[in-house]
Amino acid sequence: MITLAEITDVTGEPGNFQVEVTRRPRFVDTEKCIACGLCAEKCPKKVDDEYNEKISKRKAVYIPYAQAVPQKYAIDADNCIYLKSGKCGACEKFCPAGAINFEDKPQTVNLNVGAIILSPGFAAFDPTGIRTWGYGEFKNVITAMEMERILSASGPTEGHLVRPSDKKEVKRIAFIQCVGSRDLNKSRNGYCSSVCCTYAIKQAMMAKDHVKDLEASIFFMDMRTHGKEFERYYERAKGLGIEFKRCRVHSLEPVSETSDIYFRYIDDCGRQLETQYDLVVLSVGLCTPPSAMELAYHAGVELNENRFVESSSFDPVATSRPGVFSCGAFSGPKDIPQTVMEASAAAADATRLLAGARNSLTRTKEFPPEIEVASDEVRIGVFICHCGTNIAGVIDVERLARYAETLPNVAHVGRNLFTCSQDTQDIIKNAIRDKGLNRVVVAACTPRTHEPLFRETLKSAGLNEYLFDMANIRNQDSWVHAAEPERATEKAMDLVRMSVAKVGLLTPLPSISVPVNQAALVIGGGISGMVSALELADHGFHVSLVEKANVLGGQARHLFRTWKGELIEPALQELDARVRSNPLITLHLESTVGSAEGFVGNFKSTIVRGKDSRVVEHGATIIATGGQGYVPEGEYLFGTSSRVFTAIEFDKLRMVGDRRMKQAKNYVFIQCVGSRCEERMYCSRVCCTHSVQAAIELKESSPAGEVFVLYRDMRTYGQREELYRKAREKGVVFIHYEAHQMPKVRPLEPRRLEVEVFDHILHEPLRIVTDIVVLATAITPNAATAELADIYKLPVDADGFFQEAHAKLRPVDFAADGIFMAGLAHCPKPVDESIAQAKAAAGRAVSVLAGSSIDLEATKATVVNANCDGCAMCLDVCPYKAISLVSEEEAGGKRNARVEVNLAQCKGCGLCQATCPKDGIYVAGFSLEQIAAQVEAALAG
Amino acid sequence: MSEQVKGSVLIAGGGIAGMQAALDAANSGFYVYLLERRAAIGGKMAQLDKTFPTNDCAM
Amino acid sequence: MSFEPKIIGFTCNWCSYAAADLAGVSRMQYPHNVRLVRVMCSGMVHPRVVSQAFEMGADGVLVMG
């Protein structure tokens, strides 16, 4: 990791680039800095803190934020008094570690790498100086990034929603959407920033959480909640009483006496209205910062007119320069899950080029040999985390520490501002060494996120990683008893006592690893499945590709063009040919997966083709089984009239030159057919763009014809917005309708239909005579989803799509290790995003397959041979079939039966432990004795 | 394409995208240089309070 | 003084313990009387441990999973 560094030149070719990196001086030696903060305390120079969006101050020597990595200070040369004038040097005088180095100079580092990934991110649009919003002029008009910091418990107001001018608690708040997006007048950004609608909803919700009777309004043009689960989120916000006003805001003016903001707007009925708010938040868009444009220049990568990296839909993370990839908001505005998918895809594509050099430059982490502690006297170290103020703001940590010192076997107690920080790991390691600790308790957040980190610390101190326990005094204490500090402290004392009681009984557990079968199974031969299979094969792994139809291509076979206008069919044909000719891909057409067993590294799936079935063994699984188009159930005369089609039928008929299409002049598109309704409370993401694109083509081929699009919210997100603008310029008529006033379609005369829609501007029903009605139908899950969910025991969401492990951070992983998803089986998405996810899924699978073995948790069922008499009751309850019965001959010729555990299959659930009547089996680290000790300690207070 | 292929990847930008790419590339057996323009990695996401639609903490 | 029950909760690492964490993330406030014991599955809690908890003075036991 190299901080304060930028690329200044790239030469060479894919596989072997020479990169010149310029490192700005930090003026703090990171080897010596112990992050004690004395330098910042003594520094006399106050500077606007950019982490808190300049709402608060930091010093000229600073750490960017509390959890920063690396946890090291830096001097801001633009503001340091010493570096500017040669006077001061307070930090140098007071630094106990001698880490300040004013002589630090810029350095040029030359790196030799095989591939480059660019992920410089975005900058929030700066609305300063634009008259309409008065930002920078009126104190109570802020940007969403400032709002984000104000809402944060670790922010400048500690999460209290007060306004900047007079610190008054906010009672009425307004959000203005599309600030610096979809606007070529006040900004240069014609595109939609894609994330602001949902983040405004989030901020409004969080704000209401902070101030109970808060009135919150969101002023928007189209509400674009097109992501997975976003529509439900929008509905929830409406249910919470957040007001959504579809309108254009005309101007903001301060109400002089009170510093409230006076608001003028025109509502969707064309009425001019006025109101007043305490605080106005501008939902600023995303744009490429100058530093990222510099990066593009130095890396030799071209940007488009929106200043984003231009890429093909079929190669979404590639750039104009081979061997250089991009991901995240650098290639267009997008949300976190999409960014994470692209990041995994970029890693997959970058390393695909270098597959031959895998493991050539990496080193495995070496840990010191384990110290033998089993027979030693128990010496426990307790480390109490303040978590900034998250814990210390509620719990009396000093009292807790004093109490911990009195507990049996506790040899050391320490307190840390952030126990998870890098320097605290060193503190823990040193304490283990210096105080001879052989058990460690950390009282902090939750083991679910931080146990792995601390275990690693134990390992690097030479202690077995299982001699550890966490007391959850944040998530399950300070956060849930914030109003009762006394009670929370007592509870923390109990929790620490419970952990101390347990950890004293823990014994070292040996590490377990299982071999990995370095092959993959990809289920689904649509565009996602094909891309995943090829990516894996290019990385050098064998792939079995299963497709239930007798052809490859899936839903993409019905599609005409991507939103960027690329033809889909030729791309599909090329993929098809590459899949069929790749020697590492075994294709199973007209096949399905009938059953499966196993776990990460070692799956066995049965592929069924007619009456034949065969078992394939594989280390990783990708599920890309797609979705299907919603078939309208009689809505809008579908199925009755021969002139009402779904969007896919419409594309097909136009492609084959159907007579109805040739003769038609007028077209009406109806959006959200089967989407955003009670049965399917989600947006299908692709339909708005498709209708707009089709409407443009119709207008271009016959400008005299009339094309209408009836929509609820036009969701041409990201750079797709340009299509919407173009369609309006071409004269396509867009009419908004509400869910409670759905359009009606009636037969009029032979070959003609009448569509009635309530026009909000005219305030009366509008009747349109048309030749063709096109229904923008939903994308729904298909039958394979439920079947595979059953076979691989995978979760599906409320809409019937597969549920990822984490909505933001793990959008391609299942919670179960070694299984990944891509494409429509996850949620509705267009071709480019399916391909990005398919590459990401392959990349994630490569990270499983790259090693020849995987380390497993040592928390496994363990048989007590002396107690087990082979009654086999545990065999029946084990959900993973990990236990088997064995018999062995004793010295006297007597046969002895007992059970045995397959450690790779055992998940450590302990059903066996609860079933065994003779204490013949227990789960290491969770034995009944250890659990009982915790209960006893809990009740001892 | 070079004949002398290096088993290393340079990633410019240490936000959520760069971090994820770095983890994936490293876990797949490649040496990673993660470059960050600022004094610490984390990017914009580290500035966010909560994330939609689950309202999970962004940190 | 009013009765303050002592409740022991056995919570599964994958669901109810995670839910208790999430309650914290959402800043839900609840009574302080319950002490949670993390287990890898609620199924590992032997009935004997439940009766032991009562013997040791628990007023209530929750097994959540």
C-alpha cells in the first residue's frame, strides 16, 4: 500500500508495464508513528476538515479519520506553519516517537507490473455560486455529503440533526434532487447520477430517526429507485410519512429574520407554491474529479464527453488501453454493489492476462511457531475498546477496566481508543509477549466482524488463535442501552466476566485444511454463464457449463441492442463459438443439476440429461440461471388484441419486418407492466431505457408518426439519460401516470386502439389513437431459481431472486462459501451489468480455486472416545451427514463401536452435542462446560 | 502482450472499488500495489454514515 | 424495589446473534436484563444447560435460532 501517491507515467505493454509513481512527502515516518495524537494536540494550526466536509476543523498534522488505514499521522504541507515559514515545529518537539521528519521529500518510485486497474472514484458536484440554490450564500443550504457527516454519530455534530446557522434542531427539512445531474444549464452534467434518489430517501429516513416529529420532503423529477430492494425502500419511506413532491424547484431565498429557507416551486399540476424549511439538502451528483482526469491522461486512457471512462457493454471494465482496466464511478455514476461487482470483474480481467504468472510474486504470510500453553497457568489479557465514543460515550470504561482487573486469572487489562486499529494490534502483541498472556479477551464490537482480525493478532504473537473471546459491549450493549449508562456499564461488566470465564477454559485447536478441486461448475448458459465460463477457462481452470435448453444464449437471444447501441446477436455468436471451441469447457446442453452435495473446494453435483446422469466434482459453483419476461395476464388487452405486444415481441416483429409494424404510424409504450406493483414490488431496471431507445428508432425511421411513452418515473439512470434527452428532442411525447390512475386501452376500430391516460398538467383524461401498444413488461425469476435454492440450500429474497451475502459488499457471493451468482437470477439488470457480474463471479471463484487447499475453521465436533458407545443418535440429527459409525477391535478381542467426524463436512453446529446422552461428543470452543461457565458467570453478578 | 509477464497488479485508488479489486487479485495469487492519492485509504464510502437499502453502517 | 428478572439468551451466531448485533446497528433500545451467550447454532444447546441455567438462578431462558 502506497499512500499520497499518484501515477505520473505508464509505459510498456500488457503483462509488463513500467509505471512511474510520484509519492508526496508525508513528513511523518510511518514506521515510527504510534498514532498517539500528541502532534495534533500540540499543532497550533487549525484547518477545515475535508473528512467532515469542512464542517469541523482538524490540525495541520492529522489522521484523516478515526478508523483510517494506515493509522498514521501526516502533515498537510499546504497548511503547516513550519513548512510554510520555518517557524513552529511543535509536533517535532512533542512527538515521543521521533516520527516527524520535515526533511521528507517527494519521491519517484518505478514499479514493474503486469496490469493496471484504475479506481479513482468520484467527486460530489460542487454547487457553489449557482444562484438557484444559493449554496455558499445561505448557511442552511448544505450538500448531501455534508448531511452525511451531520447524520454520522462520529461526525461534527455527533449525529444531532442541527442546522449550521444557529444549531437549532431541524424540524422541517427539504431535499432537492438532481443538483448537478440531468442538467446542462447549471452544470455540465447531462447524465443522471444514479444514486441520489435512494440516498436522499436514506438521509430522510435517518433524519426522521434522529428527530421524531421531523417533516421531510423530497423534491424530485423522477424517483429512480431502480436497484435491488430499492423500490420497497421507497415504499417504506412513504409509509414513514416522508413527502415526495414531483416538481421543479424554482428558487430558494432566505427568510431574513429566522434564517429559514423560503422555497418556491411548481407542482405537477402546474400550481405555483411557496413554503419554508429549516434546512435544505442538495442531492448533489457524481462527477469525475480533476485528479482522476489527470490519472486518465497519465495512464493513457480515453474519457468520453461526460468525463467517464468509455467502455463496451461486452467488456465493461476494459479501457481504451489494453492491460489497463477501470472500475467504480470512474466509468460512470453507480452505486456501491455495482462498484464492488466491477472491482471483482476488473481484478478477474487484469489477472486473466497474467494467469501464467500466478503465485510468482506472492509470499504467504509467515507466523511464528505456536507457543505451547496447554499446561501453563491461565493468564488472561483483557482489552477494552472505546470505539471512539461509541462505547466510551455510554459505558464507564475506566470502571469496567478496574473491574476486569479483579477477575480471576486476569493478568493484564488495557484500554484502547480503537482496538481494531493497526497500532493496537501491536500493543496486543507486545502485551502477550511482555506479560506472558496465554488467553485474550477483547471487549468491543461484535465477533461477527472483528474476530478474524484479533485471531490473526494472536497468531502473529505466537498464540493459538482459538485462545480468544470477544465481549460484545457495543452492538449488544452501549448501542442498545444508550439511555441507561449505569445499566450498560453493569452489563458490560457481566459480559467481560462471561468472556473471562469462557476463555479460561479454552484449549488450543489445531488448524485444519482441505484440498481444493480446482475445477468449476457454471449453471446456466445465458450470456452471464458463458462469460463466467470463459473467464474461468482463461484463468486456466476446467469448467462444466450446464444449460437446460439445446442452445446457448438465454434471454439475450431475444434482445436486439444494448443501451449503447451495440448489436447483441453478433456478440452472442462470438461467445457461443468461443465457449464451444474452448478445450477447458465441457458443455452440457439440455441438462440440469439434479442433486448436489459437498462444500467449498469439494462439491459433487449430479448433471442430469434425459435418462443419463453423471457426477462432476468441482471446487466452486456459479449460478447464472437467468430470469424470464413477465407475461401480462390480460392487462391492456394483451392476448385479446393483435396489436398489443410485450417489448420483446415488439423487437422481434420489427426485426423480421412484420406487416403490422411496417404499416403502423402511431405507437404507445406503457411502462411498469408487472413491475412496481403489489405482487412484484421492484423495478425491472431495463424497461425505461428500452422503450426510450425503441421510441427514438421509431421517430428516426418515420418522423411523422407519433410515439407516446406513458411512465410512472422515467428511470434512464446513469449515462442512459442521454437517450431520454434525445427522445424528447426527437419529439417523443412522455406522459406521466400514477399507480392509482392506470392507463386504459380500448379497441377503437379495426387495426386501431385508443389509450386513455390521465394528464396531470391538463388535469383531464387524454385519449390517444394508436396503431400499436407496447407493454414494458417486468423481469421475473424463473423456475430454476427455486429448484437450485433447494438443491444447494441457498436463500432467495422476497421477490424470488437469489439473495446475496451482503447487499453492498458481497453482491456476487452467497453466504455459503464457494457459491457465486451472476445475471438475472440475482435481480433484473441489463446486459453490461450482467457481464460485469459474470466476470466478478468468475473472479471470486478464481480466488477459491487459486490455492490447492483452503483453511477451515477449527470449531468442529470432537468425539470423546471414552464416553462414546456408538449409540449413533448423533448420526440421525447431523444435518451435514458428517458423522459416521466405526467399530474397532480392542485388545481382548471385544469389538467397540464409536462415531467419527468428517471435519471437512462438519460445520460445528453442535446438534450432536445437544443430542448425545453420554457427553460423547462436543464442539471445540463451544463445549457444554464452556457454555455453562458463561451462564454461571452471567448470573454471578 | 509482453512475453515476460509479471505476476503483479497496480491499483490506482483505494476506495471501495480499489480495495475490493486488491483483495480479489491478492487472493488469486498476485502481488498487488494499492496506490492512494490521500493519506489513508477508504475513499468516499468511509465518509458515509449509513448505506441503503439496509441502513447498515458504512464503516 | 421492583423485580428485575435475569434472563439468559442462547443465540445462534448466524441468525439471532446477528439480529442482536443489527438491533444495535439500528440503535433499537431494549431492557438490559438479558445476557446473551453466543453459540454456533441454537441446536447445540443441550437441555441440561438450560436446566443448569435455572438452577444457577436465571429467571428465564431464551433459546433463539
